[in-house]
Amino acid sequence: MPSPTSRDFAPPADSPSQRPLRAHWLAELVRLREAHWGPLEDAETVRRVRQMDADLPTRILARAALLAQRENLSPLVDAWRRSATGILIALFLLALASGVGAALGALGDGSRPVNVLWALGALLGLHALTFLLWLASFLLRPAAVTGLGRLWLWATRKLARGPDGALVPQAFLNLLARAGALRGLFGSISHLLWLTALCAALATLLAVLSTASYRFVWATTLLAPDAFVRFTHAIGWLPAHLGFPMPDAATVRASDGSQTLPAGAQVQWSLWLIGTVVVYGILPRLAAGALCIAATVRALRGLRIDPSLAGFSTLRDRLEPPALSTGIDRLVDPLHEPRLHAPSLDGLGGQPLLLGLELPGDLAWPPADLPAGIRQAGNLDTREERNRVLDALAQAAASRLLIACDARQTPDRGTLSLIAELSAHARQTRIWLIMPHAGADTRAALWRDRLLALGLSADAIMQATAAPLAWLESGHG
């Protein structure tokens, strides 16, 4: 029976090949958690990952996915992502309202003439300033980029709760920085928010100008009328090449507020204002947003695990298949004849299996009367032998597992831990306490107490000679 102290892991819901961003995010989150709170217990996880036919980065991702599932880190990532999405939606709604408010503020209620310069400044002034600052930011480090993207990240980090929850956005930020996607993601959010506001302003302009009457004027004390003619033509030159009409010089001069202009002149001013919003507001943000999104996608597609990174570098020796070791972790019993050939462990899954656990040399092993059809894994004396058996059983559990122990020995913590780990890889487990002869001085009672405390049932502890092998052969006995 599986030990209650063993950990059973379901396969990770998201494989690295299907959702690479999430897989790398979890790997970075596990790395930060271990850096802050110490290494996680991962013996069983490492054993499972070592069975994979994959390179080291893929094994690191698989280990992180299993540990994140076990430690309930995956729900933290999902919760933070939902919060971040909710905040982003709120920012888009705020941008939408800001665009509508800017357009209504620029036009007014129609009771007074609309100053075209003030209207242009209200619609495009802040946008132009932030866009120029974004262009200037390419002279700075990516981490120094500011804007609405940074505002979004700041708001999401404020919602993180708990020590592990606070590591989720930090892991995301680290991942973006190493991938070179930090500037692209923040730029994408910032440009899309501005694009939303400008599109809302454009829609409001079209709706209001189509349903109300406005008069457009310019006013100045210092400048001559020809200065506004040049300004209007300079601003309207590019929109005019894209099909937006531009007021002629006579209309501009006459729009000083001293005379009433025909409706056609007001239409020209309206279309000129709409053209400037489209050409100098919406199109630059649309192009910049598309470039940032493309750069972000390209950077995220290049996500790679750096095995030399602190926290990952120590996993190489544990996750890659170990080389054969010549050392042992206990002295060889002089009465124990050396084993020249270890038993084959191929195809153990679903079969009954017999193994000895640190049996001394005066006990004949394996039993001479071992029934046919029963696999035996030898006598586990060394760390290498224990790992061989655990690796084989990790691929597929045995149908029945019989572990033979010397009843004369004292069951220490390491032996009991190994029994628990072996039991986790079998559908049914029995312990066979071997006694060399009747009346021998044994510690069978101590064995029984320790095994019962481990979680084994009383009928799973056997001391008879024939009953254990009969159970292993038929499942009864």
C-alpha cells in the first residue's frame, strides 16, 4: 500500500510545449520561491522528471510545473492573471471615458465658437507629448520605460497578497526582462490605451459634429493672420494627401471671429480637425502598438531556460541521468558474496516484484524456491541500486511488491523512508521480516510498531516463510 508520507502528483495541466509562457513563468516563480524560502523537497518530482526523454531546460520546466501544482503556486498565477486582466479592462474603460470627455471638452456645448488651436491641443496635446517621450525612451534602458504600461503593472502588484503572491508579478517581470519583452509589453499596453482614447474621441467628434452646429475660429493678439494660414496648411498637408479636405487661405483668414462664415467653411474646419486626429493621433498609435505587439510576440517566442542561472545551475546533476557511480554508502559485508551482475529491471510495470533491503550475507538471496513469473530486483545495498529500482518503478508501478528485511536489524529512519518511497510505486505492498531460524533474537516487535506508524496495515507485515511468496505469486496468502 502507498505510504501516507509519499506525495502523488498528477501530470501538469500545461505542458511547456503547449503554453511556453506559463511554463517559464512557473519556473521563474519556483526559482524565486526557493531563493527566498529555501529548496523545496523534490525527490519524487526529480525522479519522475529524470524519466523524460528531453533536454535539461525541458526537464527544469517539467520540475517547476509539478512543484507549482503541488505547492499551489499555479492558482496564484491564475488569480494574479485574472486581477491583471480586470485592471486592464478598467483602464480601457477609463481611456474610453477620457477620450469622450476630451472631445466634448474641446468642442464645448456649442454656445460659443470653438477655438481650433485650443481644440487641437485638447485632443492631441498630451498624446503628442507622451508619444515623443516614448520615442525618446529608446535612448534609455528598457527598465526605465514609463507610461500607462507601468501604471498597469503597479496596480496589479498592489493586489498581490501573501509572500508567494508577491513573487508572482516579480517572476513575470523577471521573465519579461530576460526575454527582452519588457519594453514591448509596456509599450503595447500604453499605445492600445491611447488608441482607445483617441478612437473614442474621434467617434464623439463624428457624433457631435453630425448632430449639432459649431463655429470654428482662431484668435490672436500678437500673430498675423498669415501665420495661421501657414500653420493650418502645414498641419493639414499630410491629412490632405490621405483624402481629408483642408480650409483654403481665404477661409482661414476669414475665421477670425469677426464675420460669419458659410456652413461649407465650418464643414472644412470640422473635417480638418477630424483629419488631424486620425493622421497625427490614431495612425501613429496604431502603428506603434502593432510594432510593440510584434516585438513582444517575437521576444516571447524566444523564451529559453538559462541553465546557468542561479537556482537552475544546481539542478543539472539532479535532473540529468546520473553517470554510474563507483562509490557505495555502506561497507560491504565480508560474508556477502559480491554480485557480478545486477538483475534486469526492464519492464517491471504491472508485475509482482520481490526485493531485499540491505540483507546481510548470511541470508541466502534470492530465495531458492522463488516461483516462476515473479521478478526480483536483488538486494538493495547501495544508493545506486536503490535509485535504479526507484527509477524503474517510477515508469510504471508494480502490481504487488514484497520487500524483505532482516528482522534482526533495527529499523532506522532511512530504511523506513525508503520503504515508504518504494510503497508509493506499487498497488499493493507487503513487508517480509526474515528470521534466520526459530528462536533467534530479533526486533520484529519494533519493526511492526514502526511499520504500523508508517501507515501499513497489520496484515501487510509478514513473518512466515511460505506465505509471503504465495501472496506475491497469487495475491492471496
